[in-house]
Amino acid sequence: MLPHLRPLPIKDRISILFIEYGNIDVIDGAFVVVDKTGVRTQIPVGSVACLMLEPGTRVSHAAAALAAKVGTLLIWVGEGGVRVYSSGQPGGARSDRLLYQAKIALDESARLKVVRKMYQLRFNEEAPSRRSIEQLRGIEGARVRETYKLIAKRYGIAWKGRRYDVQDWDSGDVVNKCLSAANACLYGITEAAVLAAGYSPAIGFIHNGKPLSFVYDMADLFKFDTVVLAAFKIAAQNYGNPDKEVRKECRRMFVQNKILEKLIPTIQEVLDAGELKIPEIPDDALPIVIQEREKIGDAGHR
């Protein structure tokens, strides 16, 4: 691997970059975007957590392979980054971490401990005792709805609830469009962190049955301190292109709040609450890309 493409720990990376209307390729060893006039823009792929690929973007085989090699997640999104269509896994999840995550999810007692830990991290208080996961989910939902109302009042926005239709984007009001755009940004970097840590985005504890259940679980721990505030802030300012402004504000908040630096340690803290031991597997059973990362001392992936 070329020195300038050596992957950085996830916590030290740029959170997200959006690319539209260009061909992504590897030319002369560089990861570049080529526009319709032939102008090349180099992307520091090993220094980015995930690339959001909007409509009008094409990716070569060489570019996809290089992104996977350096652990950069490619996510194909709709215009404005508000619909996630597909994603490419950066380097492959680890079987030991997957087994550990699945073991916790399947153990009723361990799963409840994880959910209680998520509640504590999200609301800065212990979860009510003797409550099931379903009951805690209901309590959480009520608090979230009240939080939306309080934030809307702070920014002077008429709030009618969290309502959106992925099949009819234009039917939503401005604040709901801003929230969807902001959430897409957070889900992107959260999925990148989950995969970089070797876990499955699909095996959740509060959320379940969806391809990104664990991503939603983890993103919710940071959502109301970052992207929700960004969405209401932009919605209150009557921008002509609020989606774009939301993305810029989210990137600023990710840096300011050091979200990438916090994500993987938080993932581990949450899973450790299950009080189960992670299975051990020999180094030669790990994917090559993970062996390379651990050899260069990427403590953020441990």
C-alpha cells in the first residue's frame, strides 16, 4: 500500500464527503473524481470515514477495491443524501465480533443490560428498574417526542411531529426534510464506525428486523446532541437549499463534538454492558485488511 493511502484510525478521519456528477477512479495511484470536462479532483480516501455517492456518480472497480482496502465506506444515496440505497462494507466484519454481538442479542439478560446501558448514555440517568425492553422502548419514545417539541419551541418552529414519506419526499415540511437529511449523515458515519469495529449493522438491541438496526441504536445515542439541533437550526433560517446547509452544519458538529473519536469506544462500552466474553479467534482467521490495520497500531479498531 502506498504511504499516502495508509488508512487512518476511524477517530482521526474526516467524517463524510459527498460526491455527485463525476466518475470515481484510481488514476496514477490516486483516488480521484473526474468531472464531465475531464478535471480531476483527488480524494484522500484513506482519511475519510465514508463517501456519500449521490446520483450522477459512477465508481470503477479499482476505486471500489481501494476504498475497501483502506476501510472507507461507500454509500449510495439519493439526491441530497436523504435516501440510502446501498453500501459497501469496508474490509469485512470480524467473525469473533459478529459472534459476540449475536450472542448478546440472543441472550435475554445480556440484551436487557445493553439496552439499559443505551438508555443511561442517552438520557444521563439510570433506566427505570424492572422494565422490559419493550417497556423501555416505549418510555424512550415518549421522551423523544417531548424532546422534539422542546427543541422546536427553542427554534420557534411549528412542530407537527416526525412525519416523512420516503416515496414522496416533497410532501414533507422543511423541518422534517432537514431531519431526514441530518439523520442520513449521522447514519453514514455510524455505519462506517460499526463496520470498522468489526460488527454487524443489522444486529440491533432496541431496534431490530432492519438492515441498519444496530446503526440506529448507536446513532440515537448522539442524535439529539448533534444532527437534530443542526436540522432545527437550519430549518429556522429559511435557506433556499436547506439540505445542503444541513449537511454542512452536520459536518461542523461532527468535528466539534468529535463524534468519530467517540463512536467506536461507545460501541464497545455498550456491548461490554452485556457482561459476556468476546470469543477469541486466531490472527490467521482475520481478513487481511484487519490484520494490516492492527499491525499499524490502529487502536481505534480494537
